[in-house]
Amino acid sequence: MKHPSSSLLASLTRLRDRLVPEALGLGWMPIFLLGYLVFLFVPVLVPSNADWGEGVRWYLWPTLASIAVFLPMYFLAYRGSALTRVLCALGIAALGYGLMPFNAFSNTYVIYAAAFVALLPGSMWIRLEVFAVLIIAYCGMAAWLGFPVFVPVVTAIVSVAVFTGNYFQSETVRKRAELKLSHEEVRRLAALAERERIGRDLHDLLGHTLSLVALKSDLAGRLIDRDPQAARNEITEVSRVARDALAQVRRAVTGIRAAGLAAELASARLLLESDGVTLRYEAQEVALPADLETVLALSLREAVTNIQRHARASLAEVVLASTPEHVTLRIRDNGVGSAAVPGNGLSGMRERVESRGGRLRVDSTLRQGTCVEIVLPLPSGDAGSLEPQATSAETGVGAT
């Protein structure tokens, strides 16, 4: 039986997701921001109004009515289209202007409107123009109603701070979304390029081989009656050519499996470049079994993500090397390091590596960076001829 508090939290979470789309990733923040509405009730703390006399009633009922109008516009601004957000922001600002004769703290609504204006799509200049109109209109209303000068000044300062913070937050979210799309595009293009390469290799390989098989089969058919031994020799040769072709096809198709690691490396360059981190790598061509390639690709992704999020590094290095017995992936950075390495996904990485009979070693020293080394055993015969695929000087990301 579920605890009552768990059921209540689940119900509140469902209500929150109905009010604010979960896809925005804002969590409870829009709900918590409603706490600023408490400023609308500051006048009740004024001693002359605290007796719930005519002064309180003069501002209280319009204020409560304004909140009833504000809440639908507030949540609609999160759920609606760009045009809806514009209209809601203007509506919230108008609500603040209309409440000014009754409540001096109606500037709270103007600040809410400034926050939504910062989230509008389009160029920064369009948002600045709309924001300026809102603030100028408020200052004009404040002067007309005889408000003290500090009221519009404080309102403008707070509005500028809120607008600026929300603008940069929205830009960060937008760039992260674009970066995610770029990563997906890199992986897609890497896979597409690899498929095209495999297609060309198979065409060249099978075109010649099948022609040879057809030629020798025809020759064996003509010799079967006149020279049975020669025909048997040709059939044996056809069998050998077919087996060789099958082995070459298998080696060619094995290259597809390395596309995941290549795509992760390209994605790592893109991710670190966005943070101004130089990436240097040296990789060797290794014919990897699919399961080992997947482990290395996921480990590389996790390690690079940790560098981007936690290391505060300026340089990262990736080395992929192999011997006939083992393949080694080493990821090193010159970031802040740590005397005690946090989890950061390393537990899952270690489990994947150890499940394939490998080992994971993490060396991290405070202010000296972190090195992650993964060593996986290769099945007999899987390590082919190794040639350097890239050098550090030629693949620096963000290097000048």
C-alpha cells in the first residue's frame, strides 16, 4: 500500500505537468516563482491599513481579482505558441498597469511580463524593444499617478535583472538543443558515410569475385565430360574463391561496427569545442567485435560528458591503441581533478567494462586532471593490422 504522502506527491506532479509541459524541463520552478505574488499583499503590512478598514478593502479586492486573471495567462504562456506568449506577456503587463491606482506593488506583474518577454523567440533586439515599451509605459503611469521616483527606478532595475537572466537562460537552453541535434546529425552522417563505404567495398569485392566464380563454373561445366579431373580442379577453385570472398565480406562488414566509436569521437569533438576545450586524439584502426565496440563508444561518451560538465579543462586527449590481446582506450584531461572521484556515471561504465572481462582505471588528482583508462581483452584473431588514423596535431578542436 502506498504511503499517503507518496500519493499526494504523485497527484501534485501530475497537476504540475498539466500546467507546465514536462518537455520544457523546468520542473517545479514555474510553481515556485508564483511565490513572488506575495509582494502584492505588502500593503496589508502598512500600519494604517492593518485594521482591515476601508484602505485594505480598497486594494484587496482588485488585487485578488487580478490574481484570478493572472494565473490562467501565466500558465498559458508556458504552454502556448510564440504568439500566445507575446499576448500573455502584454496581458500580464496591462494587468499591472490597471492595478497601479489600487496597489503600488502591482509592479510585480510588470516584472513577470519582463521575464516572459525574455523568453520570446526571435532576435534579441525584438525582445529588447518589447521590454523597453513595457518599462517606459510603467514609468509613465507611475509619474502620472504621482508615485515616488524610487518606485519606477527599482522596478526598472529588477526588471532588467530578471530580463537579462531569463534571456541568457533561454539562449543556453536553445544552444543545448541545437548541440544535441548536431550530435545526432554527426552520428547519422557518420553511419551513412560508413554504409556508403561498405557498399563501395562490397561492390568492388563481389563484382570481381562473382565474375570469377561464373567464369570458372562455366569452364568446369565444359570440362566435366572431356577432362573430369580438370573440372574437379575448377570446382575446387570455385569453392576456394567463394570462401575467400566470404571472409573478405565479413572483414568489410566488421567496419560497420566501428562506426559507433567513430561517431562518438566526432560527437566528442563537437561537444568539447562548444565549451572551448581542445581535443587531441590518436586512434588506430582495430577490427572490433560489436559488443566491445559498444562498450568503448559508451565509455567514451560518458568520459567526455564528465569532462564537459565537471572538469573545467582546456585540453582533453583520447588515445585508442591495440595489441593482439587487448584494446585500450585512454581519456585524459587537464582539468581540476579531484582527490575523491565522484560517481558521474563511472559505476555504470565500470560494470559494462568488467562484464566484458576488462578493467577500468581512474586516476584523478586535485588540480592535475583526470585520466580514465579502459582495457578490454580481444578474442583471438580480432586484432588486425594497426595503422595510425589520426594525429593530435591535426585533430585539435578549437586549436589555433
